[in-house]
Amino acid sequence: MKLLIDFLEEEKIRLTGKQHSTFQALLSPRALEFLVKLHRRFNARRKELLAKREDRQKETSFGIMPGFLSETKHVREGEWEIGPVPLHLLERKVEVAISASSPKLEALEAVNADTLMLSFESICSLTWENVMNSHLKLYNYISNRIDAQHEEQLPVIFVSPRGWHLTEKHMIIDGEEISASLFDYGLYLYNNIHALRQNGQGAYFTLPKIEGYMEASLWNEVFEFTEEVLHLPKGSIKAQVIIETVHAAYQMHEILYELSDYACGLQLGIHDYIFSFIKKFRHLPEFILPDRVAVVKNASFISVLAQLLVKTCHTRNALAIASENKFLPGMENLEEVKKTFEKEVKLGFDGTCVSDLTFVDVAREQFERFMPHFNQVLRVNGEFKVQENELLTVPEGSITRNGMQENIECTLKFLEAWISGNAAESISDKHWDVSMVEIARSQIWQWIQCPHARLDDGTAITYELYKAMLLSQLRKIKEEIGESGYNKAKFEEAADIFDILITSDNFHEFFIQVAYKYLP
């Protein structure tokens, strides 16, 4: 322990989270040294790229629309392909997306999925204990499966670190919080890469919240640096990028190009793309969106984005994975679910992503029925062409009282669960996660900010209307769980966070950046 303390002092590191003895295996001096190297090498560039996001937002607020970049036209029109992809990553018909804190990783082996995608951001409540226990569970799971007693192959695992915009406040280096992306990436890779390679795999990542090719280029530099510092052979690291922001949608070729040695594909992120759409055009009244359900159902830009992603991937010999499906739990809508998977595979996707294990076999059935081979990368729709404005078409629909009330209910309940340290994967029998809450709270902010926004009954959407609905929801919750349960919960704190998000004239880019301060 003294060696660790000496190292922390020498390297100007502070670990402010509770240091459980079980964490020591992960936070060894050598692992921390690797994190320090990542921070000192890449954090300044990360902050520069985040500042560029703000510059682009200012341009959009003045009416300068996103589009295909003229300076990278040679990349989009050039003839090139990504580097070779390992054989075990060529068939990914069904991917299961779960929280990295899932308590029963071993049980997932019985699920008929090709890959597991474990997220540190989209579902987890980001307390220090949750983050570290997630890393510990992964470490123990991988280490135990490599044990000589286990003869079965380790399932293919993708890890999704937190986005570039977040920091890990419990690790301070040179007076700065370390990037949460680099923390999750570095800690997972350093502690597991040798066991993964012993099993014939590598460290595979799903990169979220990328806003353009320059941010992908930074990840490329991180991967190259890692191979050099840890003496890893080429192919030890592979990554797929989730296309879930407006700017990334116009730069898919460029993103694959920047990551060409490490890329294995792209994944569609529908709900985060909708959130990005709202956030990007929040000051423009012509971009006011209807209820979330109407957007998902009617938005033509979703279909256009899906086709563009498939064509881009297959042109570059990369796999195209459909968006994580957020079906309601249960099998009542089975025919609808089947049609969704059938539509995806016929559109050209090489695989899909589910978060409800109920639908794994349904997804596999449809993909194997309509795609008997490993993938359909060789299928390129040369006739499909897209105009820039097709990714920006505002869908038809109304803003309803029920839609606004649902946004408030589920955001409030999710925030309460999140700051209480719970994963909050299912609320009111609906699969609400971070992306859907981001849509809900950003819609309310946008509706209030726009003087012309009205409910379908003609009621003006104001702060007073929001506040009345919020207080009504708090009273309803108190009645449901009783005075004692309400006092033990954190709904008042959640309402305070909600108010901060809604009343601020300057839109908060991510709710986590506000709510994170309420975590221990």
C-alpha cells in the first residue's frame, strides 16, 4: 500500500473515491501510470475538440447548417477500405447491450447472442462504487473464464466507455479531473488485454457521442499510443462508432477513414440522434419537434440515416449494426418486433442490437432467415443517394399533453433513480435510459423557449405549465409510495436538477453534467 501512496504523491494524483480493498487489483501503480500517461498526452486535445463543439453550435444558432464537408470530399469519393477485421467479428447478427454493472454476466452466456456490449454511460448511474464495481466485475469475469477449468470460448465483448464530454471526478491528475473516456478505456484495457489476447480476442470498444472525424482521429491516436506503450501487436484493439450525432451523420466515411486500422463498423443510434437533432437546432423555431413517439414513428431522417450508414459501411467493407431497439418489455407486440428486425435486415444491416433479452431469439430468427451468411457487407446499394437536407427534415406530429406529462414523469423518476445510485433500466414498464431522458428534458426546454410552441389543444407551453405538471407528478408519487418512502427517496433533489435543466437560458449539453454533482 505504501508503494501506491508514494506513487500517487510522486505523480500528483488524488483518488477521492472510497478505496475498497477489492479495487486494489485494478488500481495498481502500473495501471495508474498508464492512466496518467493517457491524461497528460491527450487531455489538452480533448478539451480543444470540446471547444470546437461549442463553436459549431454557435454557427448553427446563426443558421449555418451542418452538411458534408468540402475539405474531405476526397475521402468520401476515394477508393479505400478499412483494415482487416478478425474472423470472430465478421458475424454479429445479434448484439446484447447492457449496463457494465450487470450483476450476472455469466448468465448472459446462455443467451443466443454473438456479442455483448457493456456500457459505462448509457445505463449506469455513475457513482464511484458503480463505476469501479463494473470494472471489477468485468475483470473477474474475464479472468475466471481464462482459467484452465473453463474450456468454452469467452463471449465477444465490446465495452463502451463514457463520452469525451465527461470526466471522472474521483481521479485528479495535476489538478484536473481525468477524462471519463480515458479512465474507462485505460482501466479496462490495461487490466484485461493480456487475458483477452490469451483467449484469441482483443480489446474491442464501442465509441459513443462522437461529433465528427477529428474526435475519431483522437481515438485513433489513443489506440496507436496504447499499442506503442504496452507493446501490443496490431489488431489487439478494434472499435465501432455509434453514429448518434448530427455532425457525425455527415462524416461517416471520414470517421471510418480516421480509424481505418482499428475500425470494424458503425452502429446506428436513433434516440441519441434525435437528442442531437433537438440540441443542435434548439434555437431555431422551424425545428420544433412533436412528441417523442411521433418523432420515432414519423421522422424520415431516421430511414435516410439508416440507409446512408449501411451504404457507407459496405462501401468501406465495414459492418453496419442497427440501432439498439427499445421495445416495451414483454411479448405482446411480438409481430411488431419481428417486422422491425425484418426491416433492418432487408435494409442491409449486418446485425442488430437489443437490450431486452426476451427478443434475442426473435432477432436471430429474422436475421438468419433473411441473411443466411455471416453478413451482407458485399451488398452495396449504389443507387441510393442522399441530399444534405434529408437528414434534417422535421417530422410531422403534435405536441400533446400526455406526451409532455410522460416526458416529465419518466425524466423525474429516472433522475431520482440515477442520483440514488441505481441503474434505472426500466421505469413504469417502459425501457427508459439516458438517451430517452435526454430527449424528454430537451424537448421540454425547447418547447418552453419557443414562443410559438403549443399543445394540440392550443395551450401555450410555458414554465408555469411545466411546473404545474411537475408538482402534480410529485404529489402522485408521494401518494403511490407513501410519506415514509417519499422522504427516503430523492425526488425533491431530482426536481431541483430538473428545474436547473429547464430554467437555464443556456442549454445544458448533457443532463449528466448537472446530475453528476449530486453523486457522492
